[in-house]
Amino acid sequence: MSPLFTAPNVVQTVNTITPRHDTQDTASNTDLYQLLFYWEEVLLDRYKMAAYSFLNGYKLAVLLIAVPCFVYEDFSQIRGFAVASFLPPEIKQFKGNLYARCKMKSNTKLAKDLPRISGQVLFKETFEKRSELQMIVDLKSNPSENDQQRAIHIHQFGDLSNGCDSTGGHYNPLGVNHPNHPGDFGNFVSHNGTIWAQRNEKVTLTGGLSVLGRAVVVHEGEDDLGQGGDAGSLLHGNAGRRLACCIIGISSDKMWKAAIQKQKRRT
Ligand SMILES: [Cu+2]
Ligand SMILES: [Zn+2]
């Protein structure tokens, strides 16, 4: 018999206990429970011992095998891997820049009387001494409009399953009031049916607060920038219905460069 089963007093107790269906005799049931608890402790102790000796063996293996491996490992490769896993590889591809594009489409739930907005919103984040994000808004309206103020924001979800209405509210990762959300771009004015603007903005395309995969929404009206004096003003700036929206996705540098060239030709 293995050492695990050499508790003679326990074996004896087992022999003297006759399990009964008669629950009147509670004394023998108590003995049975004590016996079970005893065995539980014995078994637990044995498993603990086994676990400890396994862990000690493991520590030894780490010291003898893993540590020399780390010593001889190429540390620049380890660092390269760590950086690559936190930042998109496109930053290296485009020499320290990350580009994103949002192709604007009319809201599929748009009311017939509202204008149709098309075009694109482009982003370029530069990772040099200090990271900086530039945005180009290049939109058209049909019918053509002049001096029309329109609010543009980043909304939380890149989900267009129910037109622009399924993009949720303003992207608000820090739980603050409007117009302090990172994607509160404010108002954009149209000239001869075109909205063009190039600005620096406080959004990022990397990390946990990245706006990639979220939506840009163009509104029917002007953003009151939190000055409306009501609850809606501090939530969304009372900018009215959603005319058009799109989902922000990583892109090449092609569209950004083309947009810059196009603007140079215009001016
Ligand atoms: Cu909005
Ligand atoms: Zn907002």
C-alpha cells in the first residue's frame, strides 16, 4: 500500500462505521464527517507538498535555462517587438507619420428636405519630438450652400447600421461636458458649396484613446459650443440632425498629399 494510505487509526475507524439510513443516530454521521475532513486534510497536505516541490523545480529551471537565454538575447530586437506591438506598423512605413481617412456619406436616414454632404476628413499624426495631429476637412454640399455653419464632431461608435444615428453620442472618454470632448471640432463654414479647413486637433490615432474606428458626424446646424444654457448644449451643442457620417480608418499618405496639392492649386 502506498504511504498515502497508511493511517491505521483511520482504516480502523472506517471499519467501525456502518453507514445507516436511520438518521436518528446522528453520532455515527458526525464520525463519518470527521473522517472525511481528516482525509481531506491529508490529501490537501500531500498535494501542497507536490505543488511546492514542482514550483521549486520550476524556479530552478528558470534560473538555469531562461536567465542565460535573456542574457544572450538581442535586446534591440526585444525593444523593437515591444514598440511594434504598441504602435501601428504604418508609422514606420510613412516615416514617422500615421494617416487616416473618413469618407463622408449622406445619412441613409436623411430627411428629403436636407442637403447631401460628401467628401472626406483626413488625419495626419506626426510622431517626432512631440506628437501632433493635423486634420483636413474637405466637404461638398448638394445643393450648393454659402456661409452655412455646420458642426462636426467625433461620435463614439463606428457603427452605421442605422445610418448616422447608430454612431452614439459624442466620443467622451474623460466624462466631461461639451465642447471639451476630444472630437469637438466646432463649426465649419461653407463657401460655394465647399467646406475646406486644415487645423491641428487634440485627438490621437494611437493608444487607448485612439479615434480610429469611430465616426465623424456632420450636423444640420451650428454648434452652440456649450453656451446654449440647456442640458443639450453641454451634451452635444444642439447642432441638430445628422446629415452625414463616416468611419475613421488607417490610410496611406496618398489622399493627404493629394488634398494638400489640390488646395495649393486653388489658392
Ligand atoms: Cu455630433
Ligand atoms: Zn461634444
